[in-house]
Amino acid sequence: MNRLVGDKIAIVSEKPQTTRNRILGIKNVEGGQFIFIDTPGLHEGRSELNQRMARTAIASGRDADVLLFMIEAPAPHVEKDRQMIESLRGSKGVPFLVINKIDLVKKKALLPIIDQYQRLYPFEKIIPASAVTGEGVAILLDEILNYLPESPPYYPEDMVTDQTERFLVSEIIRENVIHQSYQEIPYSTAVTIEEFKEAPERNLVVIQGTIHVERNSQKKILIGKGGQKLKKIGETARKEVEALLGARVYLELWVNVEKNWTQDPHALDRLGYPPATAHRP
């Protein structure tokens, strides 16, 4: 998403299932406007959070003109993807297969991957690309443009996403939690912004955020000895938020235990993960 749009609007992590919400990105080119919808990955999971993420992914793609199913060249999972790809059959969008991370494999390794996925599903286009180097991205954009319907632009030319600054800040904080915490913690954390107060005369934004976890043991890990872990998360996040907002930022973070929030529908609603609905600009 970030490579396609040209701005960072989605957080990045090596851990799977990082994206939890529908994120809309906008790219304007001569003769067209792309509206990308980044969704949570399609995956199996028993928690209410995982089920909502999967429903969000499917609902977001129902009205799309083009569906991009992305896999990673170094580690394709054909059998694992089989059931997920079947979910595309209920959508009207033209299906593309995007093979990402081709910078990490030799070109000849792509041929068996392409052959396997061609047998799995009748993709209209198969595009090898690299989000890191940008290879193949221009080709992907050109191919997508061929399948977009004619219409007036949906969004202004200077707009790159419909997400609020509060949401983007909460995601930056969550990204830093993921990067600096143990394996189990990222999947049990959510971030809410309690205060977002601007003081233009001082070029300052005061932000108070809460990191929600499910267990006391997770809270202790995130805070760290003498509060050092939480301080490091806050310092790193603050620098990114300042770059995003173009202002000085005072960032205060708290950690709150909300037991089993990933299973509680009311907690999920409150923490920003409502039931999925279809989306059309």
C-alpha cells in the first residue's frame, strides 16, 4: 500500500496479520485515480478479533473493480491459500495475483510459483513485484488502470487516505509496540488515543494514548524494568508522529489490562474493531 500510494499510511512489520482495519489509500495519476483498500489478511482464527478481520477483508473486496491477492515469493503457501482464494469467487472484481518480494528470490524461482497458482485459480493477471525496490509496481498500476471504470474522481487530488490523524497516530504507536515486544504480545495489543490536543501557537500537539493488553504479564513486559520499554516505544513513536503532523509532539503512553478483549464484542467495538460492512467510495 505504501509503495503504491507513495506515502506511509499503513504500518509495516515482519509479523503476519499486522493489518487489522480497512485502510483506504488514494493515488492520482494523469488520466486516473486509484482507490486502494488494504485489508487484513485472510486467515483462520478462532478469536472474535480474527473473525472480524476476516469478515472485513471479504466485505471490503465485494465491490472492488480489481482484486489483488498478494503472496510472498520466498514463501508461497499454495495449499494454505487454496481456501482463501476460493473466497474471491463471490466478488465481481477482476482477480490479479501479485507476487511480492521478488527481490529476495532468483527469477527462475518464480516460474513454478506462477504455474502452481495458475492451476489454483483463473487469475486475469499475474504480476511479480517488489514493494521494497519498486520493481513491477509501474506495470501493476498500468494493468489495474485498464480495468477501472470511467467516472469523476471520488477524492481531491491532495488526499492520500481517508483515515484520521488520530487513527494514523494510534497505528504508529502499535507498530512500535510490535517492533519492540515479544512474539505473543503484538496480537494482544490495541491502541486508543484518549487526547489529541493541538496548540498551533506553540507548534505543539499533546497526545495521550493507551496500549491495551489482555494480561498483567503482558503489561509488565511492555512497561519494562523501570519503565524503560514503554519509554523507548514512546520516544520512537513520537519522532514518527512529529514527521506525520509536522509539529512538535508531547506523547504520553499508558498500558491498560483489558482481559480477553480480543474475544469480547463490546470491547472490540470500543477499541476500534467494529463488525465488517461492505465499502464503496
